[in-house]
Amino acid sequence: ASLIYTSSSTGKAKGVLIPESAIRNRLNWMWRCFPFDGDDVVVVQKSAALVAAAWEYFGGLLKGVPTLILTDDQLLDPDLLLSALIRHRVTRLFASPPILSGLIVAQKQHTETTS
């Protein structure tokens, strides 16, 4: 089982117990729908207490896929995050819109400084 916390979008965050069977079901579904390739590299950029954490932490590891765990600095700085994704050739990123927006801005700045 796993204890996760709601997003607190409607008030105080609440702890929710997720049974092991639900975690296994999610992993099996994701493996079927989004199978890994031989060259994939996964990145973990979520707290272990969030809903998508089981997939991020265990989806690749249980299939033998290299998995990058980011530092706090890389998680908080889009430039450092982009640099880590490029350096480690990450192919799988499960990210929220704010993270993606930060990466887009960082990529534009990176492109402008290297062209």
C-alpha cells in the first residue's frame, strides 16, 4: 500500500491510502499502453507522496530502465532541469504544466544563446 496526499485544491490536503492492487493495476496498464524501448531513460521529478509517484519511481525500475533521480536544485530550476534531461538523455518525463512551461522557457533561452 501507499499513502498519498490530495492536491489540496479544495482545501487542506488529505492523506489517502492506495492499496497495493491499485498500484499494480496502474503499473500494468501503463506498461501495456506505454511500453519502454531499449534506449529509454526515465526521470523522477515528483514527491513520493503524490498520485503519479508509483509510476515515476517504479515504472522504469521494475522493467530495468535507467531512472534518473533529480536533486532539489534541479527540480526547482528549469535551466538545471533541462540540462539534466539533456545530459542524461531522458526520454520519459511525466510533468505538470508549470514544469513543462519552465522547460519551454529554458529551451528557448538555451537555443538563443547557442545559435
